[in-house]
Amino acid sequence: MLRQNIVFVDNRVGSLNRVTTILKEKGISIYGFACFDSPEFAVFRMVCADPDLADSVMAEKGYMCRITPVIAIDMKDEKGSLDSLLYVLKESNVNLNYIYTSFHRSTMIPVVILYSEDLGVTESILRNNGFKALESLEELEI
């Protein structure tokens, strides 16, 4: 499993840019991200090159943040691949809390990043049904 950073940001103009600027200045790459907002704040989820450093830097800047595990699954770049993954999870009675995408840097092949209540079971189900779970961020750079 990979680890993602979650940063809570004000729902105001420029808030996300402040986060990305802080990470850029520390040389931290973002491999995938999703942002969900509410009237008062946004939840910015990111798979970063160095989740521990990103968490530390953001905390030092006063952001509420945390690190959580996620599953990253290689996808075939063809019609219906996402549907196949979601079908397997549905048939296995797995509820996803959220899902977003990234890609391999060199090949541009899609990677799905997901979170469920029981990541171990979810990852096992996907592996047993022919899906490849990434084990490290280095796999996104190949």
C-alpha cells in the first residue's frame, strides 16, 4: 500500500496554490491528488514523493494534516477497465470511501488510488482478481 497526505485548507481563493507552493519549495512531487470541498474548508488528498516530509512541512505551516494508507492499482488503458475494477468490488461487497486517479510518469498508464474501510481485504480481493497493486512510489516513475 501507498501512503497519502491529507491537508485541510480554507475554502478561499489561492488556498490550494499555497499548499502546492509550500511543497514545491521543499522539492516534494505530487503524483496524484483529489480535492473535495465544503462551504468552510476543502480536503486535499495527495500521493506525494515524501509523505513524512510533506506532513511535517504542512504541520509546521499550521495546517491540519495527516497521513493515511491507500491502495494504488495499475489500470489497463482500455475501455471498461474502471468498470471491471468497480464490478469486482461490488460483487465482493466492498464499499469505496473515495477513488481518484494518477498515472505512471513515463508511460502515462492510469493508476487508480482508492480507500475503503478494510484496505487489506480490498487489496487482497483486487489481487485475487488479476489487478496489480503498487507497492511503492518508485513504480509510478517507471
